[in-house]
Amino acid sequence: MQPSAQSENLRPWAIRRHYEGDTLVIDTIGVKLQPYTVVDRFGTPQSEAMHVVERYRFIDAKQAQEALDRHVKTAGTTGAMVPDPAYNKGLRLELKIEDPNVYTMPWSANVSFRRVIRGYNEGVCAENNVDMFHQGDLKLIPRADKSDF
């Protein structure tokens, strides 16, 4: 998985987005590293060489429900949100990550979403500044001098 020549010319970071048919493709290189930058909530490391390709596309609600059912069988329930039976679409995200400084080979994941009757709660990390990994090292979390509203 190599960044395109166009992406290479935009370093140190670049985000390319385009459609391949009905799929939105987001190709990212050069993610800025901070002292505690990680890929996920489990602390998976990353380096400046990380290359991420995300593919988003709408799928049939039945396909999304089948993916959710498979997940429940292997990993348990995802919560009490009830899918909206009136909405006939789901969203599939396919993700591929390559970072030769950290991983021995590229890895991939996918997740399917269903629209729920009650909307998702919006949460902004800077507003919910609980430092789960570093127990009190909050100096990197931005703070406003006054409220925006």
C-alpha cells in the first residue's frame, strides 16, 4: 500500500479523498504525532510512517444487521440502542492501516453502522477531558478561556 505520487508531493501530511463508484475513499499520510499519540483506545502505537485508507459506503440495512449479529455472537452486545426499522440503509467502514515502523504487515478492520431511533450522543474529547491513559497528565488538552456559547 503506497501513497500516490500526488500524496507524496504534499508531505509532511496529506489527506486525499475521492469516490470509487459509490465508495468514499479517504487516504491519509503524515499524521502528526504528539507525546501520547495512539491508534485506538487500547494504546496501539503509531509512527510518522503510518498510512491509513478509509472506505465508506452505504449498504443495505439487512447487511448491516447481519454484521451486527455476527459481532454480538463473537464479542457481545454493543448496547441498548434500537435500530430504526424505517431506515433501509447502513454504513460500512473498511479501514486499512500500514506503518512499517510499528507493524510487520498492514492490517485491516471493518465496522458497520445502523441508524438508531435515538440519535448518537455527540462527545468531544476536549470537553470530556478524562485522561484514561496517563492519569493526570492533562497539559495537552486544549482549554478555552471562556465558553463558546
